[in-house]
Amino acid sequence: MIRKTFVRTHQGVVARVQFRLPHSIWADRICLVGDFNGWDTTAHPMQRNSNGEWYIEIDLEPARRYEFRYLCDGERWMNDPEADAYEPNPYGGKNSVIFTDLPEEEGDWVTDGG
């Protein structure tokens, strides 16, 4: 599951994005890897919640397009089934894509926080 919330912070409006994967994914470690972190395979390790779901929440610049994948146990790549789109990558697979486009009406999406 991917959930996007637009939040007004002291740095301006950010897209606060929560990435979740089901508890049924068999792994000791899952990292969120993408162009937002220079494809660093360890920069964004996911946590497990009380239901065993994998999750991480990060702030991204709004009105952008980001490519990402999940790396399980440092060796198995996965895409997000709820990505906004998929883009071929140079390795013969596909990357998940998320868009952080702002909705039309600001009052419908911006919350104060962080």
C-alpha cells in the first residue's frame, strides 16, 4: 500500500509518503531503494509494525516522479503492486513509479505537521 499526504512543514510543502508491504513477505530485512536516495541499498530500511507489516514513511518533494523498488535481504528485488506506474530499467526488469503531483485544491490536501 502507498499512502500520500501533503504536509506543510517549516521547509515548505512536502509529500509524506508511507510505503507498506504485507506481513506475508518472507524476509529478514527489506529496504526501500530509489532515485530519491541515489539507489542506496541501505539508506531506507523498513520496519515491522505490530501486525507484522513492513512500513516506512519518507518526505519527498512534491510535483515529481520517482522510481523505486524494494530490496529483500540484500538480494531479491520487488516492485510495489500499488505503484502509480512501472518503467523499464536497464537490467531487463521494471521499476515502480510514484507521482507526487499536488491535487487541484490546496484545502483538500495540505495539513500542518512536522
